[in-house]
Amino acid sequence: MSICSIDAEYRAEERYCKLSLAYSSDEEYQKINDAVEEMTALCDLTPHMYTSNIANGRNVLVIEYHDDNDREAGKVFDRIMKKLNITSCD
């Protein structure tokens, strides 16, 4: 059994917010991808998403919402984190 080591980081400004989810295994990536696909479908806004390599063999999936006037993305991010059992976010 592998240990889940998904780290989350949240950033926001007026009408913009971003959730970054760092992972190190294909299993973690699949869990993230499944949660993101399920939860972003609940929001009318379409997020901008991209993946980048970071240090020590880890990668990060970044989810950004622009022009989020009604702050819908916060609810989506909360649901993603709950689905992934992430209890704290930087």
C-alpha cells in the first residue's frame, strides 16, 4: 500500500483563484485527475489546467479559474480537497 503524499497550495486574488496539487506517483495523479474531473463538472466555469514537473521527481497539476465573479471555484476546490482527503492547504 502506498502512502498518499498529495500536497495542496491555494492562491487567490479578485476574480482569480488557483489550486496546485503536487504528487509523486501515477496512482496519486489518477486520484487527482478523477476528483478534478468529477468536481469541475459541477461548476459552469471552465478551468484552465496544466501539469508541470517540480523538484525530486514530483509533478503538479494546476487548476486556475479566471473571471470568477461569484466565487464558484472555492466550492469546487473544497470538494476536490475533501474527495482527496486533504485536510490542510498552504
